[in-house]
Amino acid sequence: MTQDDLPKIADEETGISSALIKARNELGLTQAQLSELSGISRSAIKVYETGRNMPGAREPKALCRALSV
């Protein structure tokens, strides 16, 4: 990874974070409710929404299913 890759990674993280927050809010769900629906811990959802970490391989599918996207 080079310095040139850093803005691209940051954009991807921000995009995922924003999309997750937007989809959750559109359904009127709390992080705790999304956690229950997706089977992903509330703390993990919080970390994804703040952009401090990216979802792994199984999480996007569970989140999409829970959010109907």
C-alpha cells in the first residue's frame, strides 16, 4: 500500500459508513435493532458506522438482508 492508496481507502470506508447509516435511519432502526435483525453485534455496527473498521466477508450479506437492500 502506498500513500496514494490512502484517500481511496478512506473514501470506501466513508461510503460504506454513510450508506449503512442512511439505510438504517430510513427504516427507523436503532443500532441495537439492526444488530438483532442481522446477527451482528451492536458494537461492530457502531464501528462500521464510524468508519473505524470495515465489515468482513459475511457481514455485508447479513446487513443487506436485514436492511432489505
